[in-house]
Amino acid sequence: MQISRRAFVGATLAIGLATLPTARALAQSAKYRLRYGTAFPANHPGVLRIIEASEAIKKQTNGLVDLQVYPNSQLGSEPDMFTQTRSGALDFMSTSGVNQTVVPTGGINAVAFAFESYDQVWSAMDGDLGNHVRGLFGKVGLHVLPKCLDNGYRN
């Protein structure tokens, strides 16, 4: 079953809003504290969705998992966070291109004029091309989630 980005974000938003009152109480009993760093500003739509997902994760795990979100390069520059992620000091990060230093093909979705529309980009990245790119990251010990944040399409 495939889920559209719009449906995913909508469901995540709904779950996140439902959990706001209990988030603080659940964080007190977290067994697993994970850190997510990004250079994106705190009001970036991607950061807002990750925060909503974090709140949903807390609720769905009965507070056992606390995904702490650090926007605005709070944990360092993208290269710094990428190094931290590769060493295991940081659990997750959003990247806008520093990953290409390890997997050059990782930036294929941002090549100017390679795709005619968003539909083509998402079709490619959700299909065989995306599977190929994710496999290349796996070969260097990095796990890339099957759906990525939209940080703009280059045309």
C-alpha cells in the first residue's frame, strides 16, 4: 500500500495535535531519547512535521520514545551534524546536500532540469530510482527513510 505525502502529513498533523496536552508528561518516562538535527529554521514546514511526528511517536509508544528535535543548526552546521550522524552521536538529521560528499548520487533529485514536474520527481524517488539511491546510502552504513521532506524542486 502506498500513501501519498499529503495523506501522511495530514495524518501526522492530526495525531500530533491530539497529543499536545500529554507530550510533556510522556517525555518524563522516556526510555529511548533520540536526537534529530536540522539546519532548517524552526518554522520550516519540514521541521513542523517532524515535531508533529515526534509527538505522535511519544503517544504511540506510551512515552517510551522521545524524539528530540533540534532545528536552526543548534547541533552544528550540516557537515558537523552529518559527521555526528555517521559516528552515532546524532540519531537523525535532515540534509540538503552534505550527504553527497559520501554518496554523490544522493542529490539526483535536485539536478536542475532533470525532471519536468513535481510528479516526475516524486514518482522517480518513490520508485526504482529512489530505491537505488537509498541502497547506495545503505552501503555506507546510512539509512534513508523511504519518504523524504520536500525542500524545494529545482526546475
